[in-house]
Amino acid sequence: MNVSKLENGTVVQTWRDVETTDEFRVKYGLYGAEYSATPEGVGPGHVVNDKGEYSIPAVKVTPEQITEERNRRITAGFKFEGHIFQADPESLANITGAATAAIGALVAGQSGEDVNWIDPKAPFVWLASDNTQVPMSPLTVVAFGNAAMAHKSRHIHAARVLKDMSPIPQSFADDKYWGGA
């Protein structure tokens, strides 16, 4: 048996070295309704309900935790044409810049399928997360930029749905809440 001190239905202190409340009162000289016998395993932080049942309340999930998970998932990268590519903020900015350059090349009349669109002597390549060099034509780079944008957008929208839930589920990091994101 334990003896615990309760304040507003919450255990704030527990003594495990006594067998009865009488022994507790003699040993510690503490008296009052706030001291009561509690089951083994009950300790600070537990709450008691109207039925005398003890539990540890769930910690409230904050929108900031959802934002952290969203950012973690975005920066984990995305798959494009069989490769995984980085999607940290700097990588996304570089992808956007490359897509803009590819659109400029297409507008200027460059062939959409020519991988030598930047330098006639060497193909334009992008490094995948495993450092594989992936040749890309202007049309491929535009599609790559769109895939990066879609990757980030899916995570932003999935996070918004989670933040709008009340309460936010404790299991918010489970893949089921992030869909195909």
C-alpha cells in the first residue's frame, strides 16, 4: 500500500514505506483528509476520478508539436522518378531555382528533352540523397519542382487537419494521419 497526498484530485507526493494510514500518521506525524491510502504504483501526477480510480492524464498535444513533425517529414525528403531527394529549406530553394531556370530555357526555345540544356558539353544532373547523379531535362526539372512543391504542400495540409482536431490525437505522428504525404 501507498499513502499519498492529494491536492485537487491530483497526487502530489507518495510514501511507499508504510503499510497503513495509521502507521503513516505515527511515522510522519501528518494528519488530514488530503492524505489517503492509494494503490501500488500510484504516484505523483496521477489523478483520481469520482469512482476512486487513478490514472495518469494524457499530455495535451500542442500545435507546435504538429509543426515539428510536419517539418521533420518535409525535410526527410521525397521520391521522384525512383530516387529520394533532400527537401530541407536550402534544397527546396535550390529546386525552385532550377525549375525557374528550366522554365526560362523552355520559354527561350530550348528542347524540353535535352539534358544538356545548361551546358552543351555536360548533362544537367541533380544529386539524389544517396549521391546518385540524376540527369534531368528542362521538362524533368519542372516536374521535379512540382513534385517538391506537392511534397511540402501535402505535409502542410495534413498538419493543418491535425491542428484543427480537438483534441489532437496523442498518436499524431502515426503515418495514418499524414496519408501519402
